[in-house]
Amino acid sequence: MKKEMSKGKKKVEKVMDEFKEGKLHSGSKKGPEVTNPKQAVAIALSEARKSGAYVPKKKTKNDY
């Protein structure tokens, strides 16, 4: 039985597909194209949070 994807995971997958196709822009569609995969992940997580999905914060050295 296949589990349904969470809202956040779907959003991240959609944004990363845009990045791979070269259609992801920072800011708006008129903004510069994103070339760094780390920046693409940051945009994806930000959009997922805005849509109401639970996305855990990044752990830092102080969190351990």
C-alpha cells in the first residue's frame, strides 16, 4: 500500500522539478534564474511553509 505524500513534500518536489527544468526564478518570474541547488531547496521549503505545511527547522550545532 502506497502512502500519500505530505503537503510539504509535494511542494518541494514541484519546486525542484522547476529548478531542474530551468524555470525557477528567485523573487518573481522576472527575477534572476536560480542556478544553485541549495537556493532551490530553500525556496521550496519557504513555499511549503507558506502553504501551511509543517516543515522542521534546520538543525544547527547548538540544537544537539
